Amino acid sequence: MDPISPLEQALHAARALVLADLVAGEVAQADVVSLVEDSVAQRRWWVEQWPDGADYVAGLVAQDVQDALLERYGRWPLCPVCGSGDPHALDVEPELGPNPHWVCSQAGVKVAAVGSLGRATGGMTSS
Ligand SMILES: [Zn+2]
């Protein structure tokens, strides 16, 4: 078996995290999954140029997919914290850094780590 490079591991992890959040938001249709694949392919090139950015890939893929979804479907992920007012999307913070989180900039709260949105929006995983 070929060993998997740290860069490939970071890309695999980013893909899995963003897909988990898409599943949590029930928007993981085939064409949406392909948006993730497109982003991962672009970020593979990016991180090959700048290997130190491997920790940043998850946050970047999340933002790429968010931008792509905004054009095709609308805002994602919708804020689960604010019960009233206009529906609004969460933002990724830091935009370029490790351990990215979804935050609501209106309420000023961290909602969930990227990849853990299902737990924040939850209720669906009751056992
Ligand atoms: Zn909010």
C-alpha cells in the first residue's frame, strides 16, 4: 500500500468535514458533492504550492463550497442560533487558519467546528 502524504491526508480530512456539514444540512446531493470535489481539486494545487497551508485547507474548502452554493442554491449553512430576524448564513473563522469554526457574525457566537455542524443544528441524532 502506498503511504498517504500529509497533504493528501489534509485534503481527505477537509473533504470529509465539509461533506459531514452538508449532510447535516441535508444538502448533500450529487451535484453538491461535486462542488466539494472541485474545491478539493483546486486546493490540492494550492497546498502543493504552499505545504504549510495544509492545516488551512478545511476552512478554505468550506468557504469555496459556501460560495458555490450561494450562486446555485442560496445561503448555506443557515444560522441555527438566531431564532428571529432575516435568515443568514454562518461564516468560517478564521478565513485562513487552522481549526476553522462556523460563526454567526450577527450574534457573535461560535456555532460549531467545521465538520460538527450536525451536533449544533442537531436533534436528528437522538438515540
Ligand atoms: Zn445568527
